[in-house]
Amino acid sequence: PMPVLAVVGRPNVGKSTLVNRIIGRREAVVEDKPGVTRDRVQYEATWNGRRFRLVDTGGWEIDVFGLDAMVAAQAELGIQTSDAVLFVVDATVGATDTDEALVKLIRKSGKPVVLCANKVDGLSGEADAAMLWSLGLGEPYPVSALHGRGSGDLLDAILDKL
Ligand code: GDP
Ligand code: MG
């Protein structure tokens, strides 16, 4: 069966934009408001001739106990059913308490993880990305999901974990 990559992160960090970038289509719903992805969550992607399944965990509606609980529940479900985790952080914001909570979930799972420092649209954002070494998940890959910057290196790193 195809390996599964769970895309995990707070609302608005750019998960859906990144999924669109990786699958090369405009299918995942992208909105400016947090938590608005409401359509498909499973996608098929190919990179360097290898196929894998992507799960956008922001696509699940489990908004019962408030935002943080929702994010955690989505992440936990996604991580459980995945072979590897793509953890997306907004590098322009930096690591928040919610991000730290997600790191704990990911660590607990023991699943391999790739850290995406998103919204690094230009060279000046590289320093923001480097700050995310502090999360302890290894190398932060600076990416602009919006413009495609860094997405090739990110995909290479993902395939190494799948
Ligand atoms: P999600 O909630 O994590 O799925 O985030 P979305 O993909 O819906 O994106 C949230 C907002 O961030 C949208 O306005 C996107 O256009 C914007 N965004 C996503 N990726 C980037 C990026 O690489 N650079 C910038 N500048 N904006 C981005
Ligand atoms: Mg989304």
C-alpha cells in the first residue's frame, strides 16, 4: 500500500496551500480565516517517481472543545494513521504554545517527522526558519508554500522518511 503522510499544524500555517503545492493542483480549500478547510482531506502525490498519500489533518471538523482541543484531536488522528508526519509551522509567527503541544504529540507517536518552516517567501525569512531548530525536531526546511520556494528540498526530505 501507498505510504501515508499526515500534514499536521495549527490553523492558518499554510497546510492546505502546501498540500496544493505538493499535489500540483488547486484542490484543497485555502482561506484567510483559521480552520476553514472543509472538503477533501486525502490526496495522492508523486515525487521522483514515488507515490504517497497525503492527509490534510486540518480538513476534519472536530470543533467541539475549542480550537486547541480541535487541533490536538485532528493531529492525533492523523498521526495515528500515518507512516510519517509533516509538521508545518508558520516561521513568520514562530513556535506557539499550540505548536509545542503538537511537538509533544508527534514525539509521543515515535513517527518520523519532517519540519516545514512555512511562509519563508524570501531570503530574509531564513533566520525565522532557523529559530525553529529550538523545537527539537531536527532541521527546519524553509518553504514558501505560496510561491514554491524550497518545496523540492522538503519533498526530498519527506521521501527519506517514508
Ligand atoms: P491552513 O489553515 O493551515 O490549511 O492554512 P491555509 O493553507 O489555508 O493558508 C492560510 C493563509 O496563509 C492563506 O491566506 C494563505 O495564502 C497563506 N499562506 C500559506 N502559505 C503561505 C506562504 O508560503 N507564504 C505566505 N506569505 N502566505 C502563505
Ligand atoms: Mg487548511
